[in-house]
Amino acid sequence: MSTTIIDSAIFGDIFSTGAMRAVWSDRNRTAKYVQIEAALARVQGRLGIIPQEAADEIVRNCHIDKIDMAKLAEQTRRIGYPILGVVSQINALCRDKLGEFCHWGATTQDITDTATVLQLRDALDLVEAELDGVAAALAALAERHRDTPMIGRSNLQQAVPITFGYKMAGLLSAVERHRERLAQLRPRLLVGEFAGASGTLASLGDGGLPTQQGLMEELGLGQPDIAWHTIRDNIAEVGCFLGLVTATLGKLATDVKLMMQTEVGEVYEPFAHGRGSSSTMPQKRNPISCCYIHANISVVRQHVAALLDANVADHERSTGPWEIEWIVLPEIFCLTAGALAQSRFVLEGLEVDAQRMRANLDMTQGLVASEAVMMGLGPYLGREYAHDLVYDLCRAALQQNRPLLDLLAEHPEITAHLDRAALAELCDPANYLGLSGEMVDRVLRARAARNHSA
């Protein structure tokens, strides 16, 4: 019986994904434990630290299908940790007490931490694939709408014109930085743990470092310079990384929600029959995916703070902070996966209403072009005087509910320098897009260069 949103048969694939749940499942985690114990036996048999016969027997019995999960649950409740239960089951499967050499020189946290790193590697592969999809969708929108004019907004008020491609390129630039952060993060994060009771490998003597090196090579992980049992910045860093990723997704969702408002109507989430419907208001089309993104990222952000708390650990093996990671890491990744999947869905099917964007540009009857008018008059009247004059005419346009162009064309100080046609050019917001298009091109070129070099 599921009790959380992530594992819910109803909500699970809305708030997360099946692939990410599988990474953090009991079965996969236990399979990692077994994988590590087998790798350890192979290495120690090769090095002569344990008998080769024992190594072969241990490896032969290190299969997840041979682990009794119900028994492991009971053992874990009794012992407090699952590793000893896994080791005892492997030992019992081996003949002639050869299983006694399983887990030789290791400690519970070595196996647990290394398994977590293996899970993190798989989980980050999923995150990377979704980030790539989000980036591709943003790039397509930025390119397609490079020159589609719309209003820029400041403090929720109309500011000056931009293009929709510019808005998408801004988000794309952040996602590209996240992709770069992920590449930089992997070498620091994907380092295993094998250090013994207090991290000194004392129980293996001279065989400690060769065992550690061989084990990490078997698992495809980096070898630590020193034990990190209670030095958890690597785990906190991946949490902070996902906090940054989901914050960008939250920015996307917030803008889409605001642009979907009835009074704005510039973009819409992909349409499907009945999606976003109200039980009482048939006309509504709610921003469903954006709502889920918002919920997911808020919880991720709180869990990141918990991971930072887990860094405050005592001595060489901690009493409690470590277990915080067991609780929040799976949820951080599962909720991030859900937010990424919802974001990709929104972007790949986003409905863009360019005509409504243009109508919203025109709704103030030219006032959004006031900066352009001021700058256009500056060379003739002086910038400061032009500012004050246009300011007064904007107030008058609002009071009289008239187009700004009409008032400009009636003012003798202005018409002495510019005729109505020239003023109309200044008042057209589509003529005041600045370097929106060029900035879109720069982001797309940088993305292309990065993909080419990857």
C-alpha cells in the first residue's frame, strides 16, 4: 500500500517517473549492495586477501534474486541497517563457510555510501536525458519565435517589448549552465567509499588501498583520497544542483501560468480533451503541469536544506545526520524527475498565440513605446526635456483614453522635428525590440558549440 505521492498508483506518474522510482527502489538499492559485495570479493580474491575459492563462491551467490526481501526487512528492523542482513544471507548461501569472507574489511557505511553513489550515477543519467530534452525544446521555441514580438513585464506591469524567443532563450541559457554544472559535478560525486570502521582501512593493512582501488575500478567509480563517512559535501552538492535545476523549472512554470491567465492568453499548456477542466466551470483551462511543477520544486527546495543539515556530522561516524540522506535523496530525485518531465511536456507542446501577444502590446495604445519616443526625441529636444514632455503626454493619453501617437502628432515642439509617419514608427512596439534577436542567436550559438565539443 503506497502512502506517498511519489509511490501513489494514482499520482505517481504525475509527480515523478517510473524510471526514477526504480533507481531508488528497495530492490535496486539492495541489488547495488550485492553488486558491491561481489566486486569486493573478486578484487580481494585476485589480490590474495581472501581465498580465491571463497571469492568465487561469494560471487556465485551474489544475485539479487537470491536475497529474501521479506527476511531482509525483518533483519533490518532488528539490526537497524540492511547491510548485515544482506551479508548474512549471502554467507548462508555459500558452502563450507566460504561466505565468512564476504564483506572482508568493509563496514556498513562503506557499502551503503557506495551503493548510494551507484544510484546517484543512474539517477543523474535520467536527469541529464530530461535536461537535454528540455534544452532542445527551449532551443526550438527560441529559434521559431526569435522575432515574435511580445511585451516584457516588470513588477507585473508592461515594460518594453521583447520577443518570445528572447524569453525562451533566457531560460535556455540557465538550462545550458545546469548541463555544464552536471558535467563538472560528476567527477566529484561519483567517488566510492571503502575505508573501514574509522576510515583508516586498519583491518586490511597494506592490502587496504589496493583493495579500495580495485573495488572502485570494478564499479567504475573514482577512488577517494580519504574517507568521507562524515564529510558529506559531495551529497549536499548534488542536492543543491537539483535545487538550482528545479528553481529554473519553477521560473518557467510561473511565467507560463501568468501567460495563461484569461486576461493575458499568450501561451497555453498542450491541449488534451478534459485536461485542466473544472468540475463546475466548463470554460476553464487550468495550468495543470505548472501546478505540479510548482509543488514539486517547493518540496525539493526544503529537502536541499535537510541535506545541508546532514553535513553537520559528529566525529568519524555520525549518529543521525547520515540517515537524513536516506529520507530526502530519493524524494529530491523523484520530485525533480517529475518536474523535469512536466516541464518537457509543457515545452514540447506549448501553444503560442502570437496574435494575442501583439494585441497585448497594443492595448496601451502606444504607451509601451514611450521609451522609444523619448530616445527618438532626445537628439532634438535634449534627453531630460524629452523625458518630461513624453511623461506628461503619457499621463494625458491615459486620462483622455487616446493613442499616444495622436497627442505626439498634435504637439508643435515635436512636429517641428518629426512628422506623423516618423512618430508612428517610434510608437510601433515591434520596432523597439532592441537586440532580442541577436541575443537569441548568441544563446543558440553557444549551445551549438557546447554540443559540438561534448
